Amino acid sequence: MSSTTNQNKQQTIKIVAFAGSVREASANAGLIRAAQGLARSIPHVEFRVVTHLVGQLPLFDSDLEAAEGFTGAVSEWREALRAADALLIATPEYNYSVPGPLKNAIDWASRPDDATYSSFPAANKPVAIMGAGGAMGTSRAQYHLRQVGVFLDWHFVNKPEVNVNLWGGKPISDGATGDLVDDATRLQVKALLDALIQWTTRLRTTTTTTAADDQAVAEEESKASGLLRGWSKADLKAALKEQKKRERAEKKAHRKAAAHA
């Protein structure tokens, strides 16, 4: 095993978790609390629950964003996601899709930090999803959530899929509190949590080992191309700077078009 892999495995993984329901006795909030309890025994993992912020967010409105920026609960929400190495989401299923509060929270998290469209607080995160609902759990909502996450470049854990059937005849959660009471379901939550940690570690290792290599290769290719044209080092430096500027502008235009379509 490489030293890079060992180093990454020892680094703390900060998981930010939330449910898409604002109901006080939500079984989905109970799943998040169960994961929080399980995470306490896992080394090098910090686990923060921010479900309360989902219900505090105003309805997304670009006029409100323009007038007030990111303040109050919106700012706290965005910064909580920014600080996360990975996200864990428990979504209910309303009318075959994700609930309004969850979609609204993601909409606020998907807004760029400034007019350059160069940074987003929740972009490029490993994400695991689970949910408790009817006979199919929340499978359709989870599939929609995977589509919603495409814009933010979320990297979803594919397996295991945790779809909890609350109508199966046996008690899954406490009706008064939403707390998880079923041991078999708790094992499913633990398996998903383990998979998220492994996935986050894998992506972190891949990013660490390839980002610098990719940049070096790109610069060497550009350098070689420039030298073949007979450019001076000063001309080559200026060309590389202009190329990076164009790439940033193209990315900004793409993000802006997608956000306002």
C-alpha cells in the first residue's frame, strides 16, 4: 500500500448529514440520527447533523439573493456544506420525487459564491443517500436526487441502496420521535456509512495523486507545442495564462447558462 494511501486514510473525514423532512418525528431524520450514533465509534470521522437548517431556509428567490446575498441560515447552510468532505442525505418521497424543503436547500447550495461563477460551496462532494417511506422506500425520490446532483458534480455512492419500507408490518421507527428501532435497518445504515467513508477516501486519494500529474502533463504538452512554434519562454507563459483565462470564462458561461435556463 502506498504512503499516499496510508496518509489519506489517516486524515479526518468530515461528514455533514441532513434529512429532507422538517417533520419533528420524521423517520428520515431518525435515520440520520442513527448514522450519527454509528459514526461515534468510527476512527477519524467527524459527523455533523444540519437537518435543522433545512427548515430555516427561505424559499429560493434570485431577487432575494440579489438584494440580501447569503445571510443568516442561508450562509450557515452553505458554509456547513462547504466544510464537508462528504454528505449523507436521508430523503422522504413526496409524489414520487424529492420533497420541497430538500430541493430548496440544494438550490441555495448550488448558487455560486460570486459573479465569477468559479466556486460553489457544495460542488464536487461524495454523497450517500437513503430514505424511509412506503413499500418501495424512497427509491423514486432517490433516483431524482441523483439527477439533481449532476449540476453540482456530486459523486454518489451506488451501493448499497437503503430504501426502508415503513409499511412492512414490523416497527422500524418510533412513531413519537422518529428514532430508528429496527436492528436490521441499522445494519443497512452502517453499511451505507462505511461505503461513504471508503468512497470518500478513494476519491481523496485519486484527487491527490492525479491532480498534480494532470496539471504537469497539460503544461508540458502546451510547453512542447509552444516551443515547436518557436515561441519564447515569455510568449509561452503569456499563452498559458491566456489559455487558463479562456477555460475559466467557458466554465463561468456554462454554469451561468445552466443556472438560469
